[in-house]
Amino acid sequence: MTTFSFHHVRIPGHDSLHDLRIQDGRIIQLAPSLSASPQSYDAQGGLLLPPLSDPHLHLDAVLTAGDPEPNRSGTLIEGIERWNQRKKYLTEEDVMVRAREAIRWHIAHGVLYIRSHVDVSDDSLTALRALLRLRQELPPGVILQLVAFPQDGIFCRPNGPELMEEALKLGADVVGGIPHYEWTREDGIKDIQLAFDLAGKYHRSIDIHCDETDDDHSRFLETMAKLTLDNQWAGRVTASHTTAMASYNEAYAFKLMRMLKEAGVAIIANPLDNIVLQGRFDQYPKRRGMTRVKELLRSGICVGAGHDSIVDPWYPWGTGNPLFVASMLAHIAQMTGADELDAVLSTVTTNAAQIMTISSYPPTLSVHEGQPANFVIYPVADKVDLIRLMPLPRWVVAAGQILAHTEPQTTQLAWSPDQFEPVTFHSPRFL
Ligand SMILES: [Zn+2]
């Protein structure tokens, strides 16, 4: 029975600083002042939030940028070519080593819930086998969902449908798809239909890479919405990327958003990849290429945001920090308005957890007594500084255990000779 406590914590929804005591994996006490536990930590006014989530990541490809060749153009298509080169010599050990490292980076950034797409276009399903093995060794409280993702298309190859089904039998949790990448519109529709058939047969959720293109004629999302309605699958269907929506005319986008709301389809934006991969055929003005995040959220549609790539053939940078994802999303969607910050943060917290159906996740960014002890404490006082500074959490607590600890970075600056003073970067109101 481990008992420990945090003191002087700032919790959304409470005016004063609070203390909290953790025991047997739960928050057993939450009050303005508690006696110290055998292990006590002073949060010094740091902000406590539920854990972060990354609902869209490609763990099989992480940390492969430049191997065997870099993506020199930076385009989506060259990324797929480079990945096809790399895929030829994947081994389970190779995937496990890289994916484990990326998960460690995520946990250090406060992420306890990850949904990873796994390429199931190879006959041996090496990457899926590796990630299923890796899942066995995750620390308590960390959840990894795996999506059977047909990177090369399902109907571009003779055994595509069989590989998808085999992946589900092996243990993939979610059915994927890539309709816009099939060679014909007809095959794209079949790609989505197959996902619904398999989801029904194996009782799985659906998360399809849908309309990840600047082609405004790519309209597979409407088919996803219709099949979700027909099958009464509200809340279990997610469309990822949907970048073509940024190029649709207003009348069609309006109709589509009504359908999505009615059907209960969630959307995942991937701002890091899409701001660099989309608009590549454009002269000026260049499109931003991210789906309509602001308008979808305003329409009441659940929108999450994923890191998508980390140092891979499609996106050469990134550290596994969802706050960087949320910051990029806010910039591209022009969501820097004073009242829009909670909506921005919801894409990597509450909405992302809802998409992943994390049942223990609180509905708001607050915590309560009796709740499972899964949370992060940041070395900042409010959400503005959180998105501005994008810090590592000072503590990451999962299933009642401290899983990661980072001492806040401090810089000493000598304005006058030898008179070193700290630079905090905090907002002026906290100076
Ligand atoms: Zn993706």
C-alpha cells in the first residue's frame, strides 16, 4: 500500500491551492490543507491536469527518418516511398526498440493513452506482432491501442482483405482503412465497407485515414458518416486527417458537418504532419491543409489531435509532446482567441480520451476525490503558460505510482556582471 501526497497544487475549478493524498491507486483526499504523508512533494503552485492522450501515432515508423535514405522533397508520396524501402528490413526487435523509446518520450510528456496505427500491408505482419509484444511490457496505467492500418491500400493487392482480417485475429483493437489511396473511387468505397464489415464481425471500433489529400473531390467521409448512421455505430467511428475538408466548398462542408454530428463520427486532426505535407501542389496562395478544426468543434463534433509522426519519413522532427501538437493546431486553425484555449487543449485531453473510450477519464480537466490517480502536474500556474511554454510535466502519476519526474528547467542570467538571477518565462501576471 503506497501512500503519498502532493501539496500546493493548482486544480482547474478550484480558486485556492489544494493538497491531495494518493493511496491504492486512487486520490483518497483532496483539500486546501492536508497533513504530510510519509512521501510528500511540494508542487509549488503547479497546475494539475488529467493525463494527456495521443490518439493518432504511427509507432512502427518512429525514429526511421533518413534510414536508408532521407525524404529530400518532404512530400507525402516520397515519405511512402522511403517507408517502403525501410519496411523491407523491419524486424520485431527493431520495431520494439524504436517504439519503446517513443512511448518513453510520450510518458515523460504526460501521455498515458496512445492509439497507434500499424501498417498491415506486409505479409508477415511484423510490425503488428512487435507492438502486440511491446504492449505486454507497458507500466500499469499506460494504454496502447493498435489500429490495423493498410498503408498501401487494401484493394491494390490481392490479399489485402485477408491481411486486415488476420491483423484483427492477431489482436489489433481497431479497424483502419485508407479509401482515398485506393486506385479507384469504387475501391475506396469497398475499403470503408470492409472496415464496417470487419468491425461488426470482430466487435471493434473504426479509425480510418480518410481524405488525406488536397483533392476537393475526395469525399469518402460522407460514406463513413452514412455507414455509421446505417449501422448505428455512433461513438465508435473516427475519421483521421480529413484534410480534403479544408478544400471543400462551404455548401458541401456545411452539409457534411451536419451529417457527422448526426452520425456521431469523431475527427482526428494531425497538424504537425499535415501543415508540412499538404498544399504541396499549390502555387501561392498555399492551402494550410488541416481539417476544419474550429468549425467542427463549434458544430459539437468531437475532435482530437495526434502527433502522427516522430522523426519518420513523413515528419522529421517532434518529441512526443501533445502540447506541441495542440500549439500547432491552434496556430493553423487560428484558435488563439482568449476563449478558445480550453477547446484547443481538449483535442489532446478530454476529446482524445473520449475517442479512445478511456472509461476512467474525467469529463472535464478537473480531478475529484475517489478518482483513479492518473494525472500530471506541470511547473506552470495556468493553461496559458502551459500552451505557451509547452513544458515537461514535473510529475506523471499513473495507476497511483509516480511514473516520470522532471525537475523544472531554470536559466540563470547576469543582467549586471556576476549578478545571476533566474529567468522563469512565466506570464507577467505571475512575476
Ligand atoms: Zn496517420
